[in-house]
Amino acid sequence: MDALPQLAEELVRFHRLATRSRSILSVGDLGAEFSALMLLFPLRHRGPMRATDLAEIKQADPSTISRQVAQLVKAGLARREADPVDGRASRLAITDAGLAACEQLEQARQAWLREALDGWPEDRIATFAGLFEQFNSSVEALLRHDPAATPPPRENA
């Protein structure tokens, strides 16, 4: 495994670049910070849920999630509704505007990837996608065996 040091360096580099790339996605002003917008994806895929569930999924501090949820509600991207199990609690549901925002974010991400991979042969992109999926699945499996680490559920965000 002589390539492991290079892979480790490239993962650090990828994380740094991915963090920087958030600011260049061309989606316009959707009324909330990027990190708040990322909460829309689990709402879209899993349906309405409590903010505490979002915090668990995103492995984030509940107070941070609460602030982000407030941004989504204020922007009209999500709405609060009564929890059918416990009427005293509320849960967050995505709105039509939130669904449209998810679509904009996905289109911007794909456009960015298309530009980044410009000149790559299609078969090489497919191979890379398959290997990256395999890598992510291996990391998720490893985290599942570590009781101290709970990987977030797989979603498109």
C-alpha cells in the first residue's frame, strides 16, 4: 500500500478544495447560508423531521441546527408543522421553494463537476465515480464498527 501517503494527502487536499468550492456554486441568493441549505436534502429524502433528528443526521450541534432551521423557515424553504406523534413538538418540512432550491443546488453542483472534469473521457469519469462510491462505502462500514462514530445516512448532500 505504497500509495496510502499520497491518498491521505489527496483526501486532505480534496476536503480543502470542496470547502472552497461551496462559495463558487452559482445558485444565487437562496436566502440562507450554504450549511443551512444542506439541511434541505435530508428533508427532501426522508420527509419532515424534528430539528434534533437533523442535528443527529448532520452530526452537528443542536443550537447550530436551530439557527440554520430558522434561516430556512425565514426564507420560505421549509416550514414548521406539528409533530403527529407529539403535538407539543414541531418538525420541519420542506416547501416547494425548498424543493426548487435543492434542484438549483444539484444543477449547480453538476455544472461545476462538468467543468472540473472537462476533457476527461466518459469511461474514466464512470470508473472514478465507481471507485469513489466504493471508497465512501468502505469508510461508512468502518465507522459503523466504531461505536464512537456514527456515520451520517447516505443522501445526496
